[in-house]
Amino acid sequence: MEPTVFSLEDARLHRRLKTYRDRLDRVLAANQQAITRLFQTGSLFTKEGTRAGRDLLLAHQHLLRVVTLLDRLSHTGDVPAPKQAIEVDAIFGELDDLLEKTGQLTEKTGALFRNRVE
């Protein structure tokens, strides 16, 4: 019986992708909640609400780019996954930047509601 060989590099990449997918799910949920809150409160029709809505739309565009990058890394897209570690690290760096920008945009909307409560 031949021994099974596992690639630690592939295992690390798989774990890293799972971590990013989990993070993406949390950010998508927060973005969706913020959009829903804008609609439910009617704030979308105010000047601040309209600005927040545009920020959330931009955040959603960032999230779509994150999904595309994750698909590229996990070999599910039409584009072959990068093979060299430097390419993979560059994509993960871009993922971090996009998720950070998305979080900042979603936080702006949260600040809008906190200011209204105070």
C-alpha cells in the first residue's frame, strides 16, 4: 500500500482561504444589515442616507472583487490559480485591502445611525 502524501503548502492555502471566506461572510452580513437598516428607517432618502447608500454600494463592489479573487485562488474560476508564493501573497494583500476598505465604508453607515440615536 502506497503512503498518502499531503502537501502542507496546499493545506495552509486551504485553511487561509477558509478564513477569508468566513471573514467575507461576516462582512457581507454586516453590509446587508446596513443596507436593510437604511431602507427600513427611511434614511436612504436623506442627504446622509444617500451618501451612506453610495458608500455601501462601493463596499459591495469591493466585496464582489473579493469573491473574484477568492475564486481565482481556489482554482474555481476560468483563470488558472497563481502558482508562485509571491503571486498568492499579492492576492491576499489585495484581499486584506479590499476587506479593510469595505469595513470602513460599512462603519461610516453605522456611525450615521449612532449619531441619530445620540
